[in-house]
Amino acid sequence: MSKFDTAISMFEPKIENEKAKLATFVETAEEIKASINTLYVEVDDIKSKRSKNNIHLSELKSKLDDISKKNDSIQTEKELKALQLEEEIAKEQITFANEEINRLDGLAESKEVTLKDLQNNLSEEEESIKEIQLAVDNTIEDINKERNVVYQDRSELLEKFDNKILTFYEKIKRWAKDSAVVPVKKQACYGCYMKINDKTYAEVIKSEEIINCPHCGRILYKEDEPEVETQKA
């Protein structure tokens, strides 16, 4: 019964392990999606800044046209110098706006390339997820089939069990879990690893009744130990 219960308790970790394989790829895909969304926002921001610079550039060109028209109505040298200064400032601003537009275009191009790479990576990752999902589903199905066989064998054995013995076993299993029944090796309990006395050890060897470890209370049984060959002198 203990062996069946131990086997049953191992099925869930196996299933979780299979799910974890898939979760790793899903997590990677989600990280790529998050990066793609961030890039979309950054590209939109760049486009918005470029649009504002284009508007500003158009305004500056209009300003230069106005300055050019004012030249015909200049009457004093002071007015001429003021107009020249205004023209120089406008030209500097145009140069800066053009440089900024070129910078933004380069940045946008770079991010578009990165975005394309990420989209390709996401497509590959999603294909991998489909393949792994299928493999994981098949493996989990096999594990469940195996578990059902163990459950069936356990049920058949359960029908032959004495209720008092079963109740006794279940009480120990509540706290000892899968180590409710442990072997005795080298006269030691392999649940608490404490050495048992000769009397208890002899009773375990006889196997005529259920024997508990005097230290931890687990059910003991004698496991066959390999014989040590003695060398002839």
C-alpha cells in the first residue's frame, strides 16, 4: 500500500514538471510581446516628435519669407541689423530642426529593425510553444494513464486490507507522508535513521506482525541486503 501511495504522490510533480517546460516558453513569449508593445509606444512617440519638428520647420520657413519681404521696407541700419539677427536665429533653428528630424528618422529606423526582429522571434517562439504544448499534452496523458493503473491496483489491494491495519497505516501517513513505511538497514530505521534495539530488530526480521520504530513510530520492514563476499586467505 505504501509503495502505491508513494508512486501516486510522484505523479503530480511529474505533471507539474511537464507544465513548467511549457511555462518557460510561454514566459519568454510574453516578455517578447511586452518588448514589442514598448517599441510600438516608442516609435509612436518618435513619429509624434518628428511631426512637431516638421510643423516647426514649416513655421520657420514662413518666418524667413516674412523677413525677406520686410527687407524692402527697411529704413534704418538699426532695423536692418535687427532683421538680420532675426534671420540668423531662424536659420539656426531650421538647421537644428533638420538635424533633429534626421536623428529621429535614424532612431525610428533602428527601432523598426529591432521590432521586426522581435516579431520574428515571437513567431518562432509561438511555433515552439505549439510543438511543446502537443508534446506536454501527450506526456501528461501518458502520466494520467499510468496513474489510473496505479489507482486501480491500489483499489484492488485496498479491498483485501484489514480495516484496523488500514486505519493504523493512515494515521501514521498523515504526518509521515510517503515515509510511513520504511526499511530497516544495518539495524537502523530509514525514516529517522536511528538504530533500533535487538528485540525490535528480531521482530522485524520475523515479519509476523506490524512493528513500529520505537523512536519515530514509522512502520518497519526488513529489506534484503546484499551479502558481502569474504575473501579466502
